[in-house]
Amino acid sequence: MALSKEELVEYIYKLVEGAQGKKQLKAKDIEKLVLKEHPDQPKNDVKFAIKDLIDGGRCVYTYFGGSFIEIPHVEGAAKH
Amino acid sequence: MHKTPLLDQLESGPFPSFVKDLKRLAPTKPQVNDLLGQLERSYKEKITHWKHGGIVGVLGYGSGIIGRYSDLPDEFPGLEHFHTMRINQPSGWFYTSQALRELFDIWDEHGSSILNMHGATGDIIFLGTRTEELEPAFQKLTAKGWDIGGSGSAMRSPSCCCGPARCEWSCYDTMEACYQLTQEFQFDLHRPSFPYKYKLKFSGCPNDCVASVARSDMSMIGVWKDDIRIDQSAVEAYIGGELKPKGGGANVDKLDVQADVVDLCPTQCMWLEGKTLKINNKECNHCMHCINMMPQALRPGTDVGCTVLLGSHAPILEGAQMSWVIVPFMRMEEPFDELKELTANITEWWSEHGKNRERVGELIMRMGMRAFLEAVGLPPVPQSVRVPRANPFFFWHQSDFEAEAEGRKYHTTK
């Protein structure tokens, strides 16, 4: 069953949080994981739920040879 | 000031030197002095001292800021942070002096004052600022109507030639197409959601002044379907030497139409009958050579649009590739819905199947043009055959196998 907007945002946040330190997730990885559990979820909902998380500062885009979505953390490259 | 004996050599010789420019900035911008010092050290040690990537950006966007740090921050403190900002350029790179002054004032205030007009994708590149300066710089830029461009695994800022604004050969309005596609894909430009970069470039004619065929994943190159327009009186003038070749841009004053134009036609589709130029337009491959040589006598036709090509990229996973024709002719009229829909279909298929850092051209190489054409709903056409006499587009359907099971023959020599 498709999740409501708020439920979807939290679901994605938990996915990203759970993957932190283990696997870097791209937007498409998140979409695939959501659709695996909730096949009737419109793809556009996932896109805008990610946007909500980024705009709210709960998640950030990172670049490490590709663009990923992660929980904000201390910038490793900036350390001496 | 850091001592830079190796860099100093780059100031000698006839060419303009970026070292001279950096030295001019160094007294007022300490980070530029450190930049010279670190560069000198890299020249000496033959290794880079830059780290790049990370999490820097502006709120809400995942593109447009490229994190850059020195791995020698104690020695070169001005380079502890030295991030790049990409600013989405206006279509065709047209600026007013006022717009340029506004941009540079913002960069003088919030960055190193070093910039690159323009990067390979087409953006204005602001080089060197600290993390805490990114958001204020972004706010000032947006207040003046600018936006940052694409970077990372995203739609990159589309770019185009100046098109009909300055060029009579343009077969469509490149600047309008570029603007419309930029607006259409704003979400994908600012929020990276692709396997890797995706570049769109628009060239108004087959001269391809933005080199889209080699530098963009998807190139739209202006082309015509009807006949090259000929002004026979101007042809005569070229033969008689009254008109200079290439509008005066050639190294000879008088054109030898037979030797310099007719004999160099790659498909040999033209000939002279006395002082009259004849063209078999069905054989013309739109190379533009004759039109470039005799711009006052020859012009592209009037039934115009573009050829869409896909797949070029520099070597990343596979070697360098040039683009491949996927749509031989597309009408390019506002609001460019056909192109927008095709672009969305391609990026959707690529996002679904592409691996991390795999460009769309590499995915096509891996999965086959046949799978690509079927997925995006494009018909296979002769112009898409990359290697003559090798047809990769034979589609096998279930009905074919069923027919075979019933004993039907596919190929016969009768």
C-alpha cells in the first residue's frame, strides 16, 4: 500500500539513516527500495519526499565519485 | 609571496599567462598567493595537492558547488577550503556589461576573484571560496537573477551556440531550445538523481560550433531536409575572384571553386557546368564545407530542424566515444515537447539500468542500441546504423519464435 507523504518522508529518512556508514545511497537506489516494499507508490512521490528531506536539512547530497544522499556529517575532506 | 621559479617560466613566451593574472591578484587575496605556492610545489613534485568532493553545497541543492580542499592546509592556509561554484550561463553566453560587473562584484566579495569563462559544460566557473561564503554568495547571485549550474550525477547546465542571434546558418533557435530545456529539467539539474552526468548541447548547424558531437551526452545539431539554396550570380563572383572565400577569413584571396569546393566535397555531389554550380542534394551529407567556403553563394535549406545524437563522453569506464544518431530529423519548434519527452524517456531508462558513473553512451554499449531504442520507443532507422553492413537492430519478437516453431523460414534466397 502506498504511504502518505509524511510516512514516506520518514520511511526514506530511516532508509538513509540505516545505510549510513555501510552503503551510500543514490536517489534511484532509494526509489528502488521504496518501490520494492510499496510497489504502488508513485515515483514522483519519492522524488519530492527526498526534496523535503534535503530542503529541511535532515539529509544532504554528497559527492564521492558520484552523488549520494546521506545524513549530514562532519566533512572528512576538510579535516587536516 | 611564495617563490615560484617554475611558474615564472610560464610568464615568458608569446602566450597570455594565468600566472601573471594570479600574481596580480595575490597582493590583495592571500589565498591566491597560497594557490601559486601550492601549484609551484605540485609542479616540482609532479603530484596534485587537491582533494575534491564531500558534502559542501547550498541548502536544497546537490549541484553547482564542487568541494575542494588542499592536502597541505598548514602550509597553505588560504587553500584550506577552495571550493568551486558553477554559475548557469545565459544561453549563447550573451552578457551585458552590467551583468558581468554584478557577477564579479559578488565574487570579489565572497571568493578569490579567480574565475574561468567558461567551463567545458558552459558554466561560469568561480574558483576558490570557503564553506561559510557559499550561502551568502548564492543568496546574492539569486537576488540578481542568477542560479548555480549542474555538477555531480545530475543534468548539467545545457549550453548552445549563439544560433540565429548572430549566425545566418542556424537551422533552429538554439538559445530558446537551450533555455526551455534548462527550465524543464531544473529539478534534475539541482538535485542529482542520475547514475552520472548528462550533458545537453545545442548547435544550430552541422558546423557544430559548441562541439556537441564530442562533448555532450545528447547533442541537437541543426540540419535541413531540402536543397541547399544557391545564388548563382554569387557563385560567378567567387569564380571571378570578386568575392573572397570564407567571407575573407581564408588565407587566399581568390577561390578556385573546382579545386577548393567541388573536388573537396566528401560525397562528390556537386559539379560545375561552366559558371553554374549544380548540386545533387540527395547525396549531400551536410558537411557544410561548400557553404563555409562560399557563404554569399550558398545557404542551408529552409525545411529545417535538428538531428539528435546520443552517447559521447570522455574516457571514464569505457574509452572516449562520439555521439550516435538516434533521431535523424526532429522539428525544433516551441515548446520543444518532442525533445523534452525524448530526453525524459532516455534519462528514465538510463537511471533505471545505469551503474554508478556509467554514462548513457556506455550503457548503450553495454546493453545494446537495440534495447535502448525499444525502451525509449524510437524506431530503428538506417541513419542509426553505426557500422555499415552490420545491422544491430533486428528485433526478435515472440511471434517470430512461434512462427519458427511452425516451420516458417525467415530468410530465403528465392
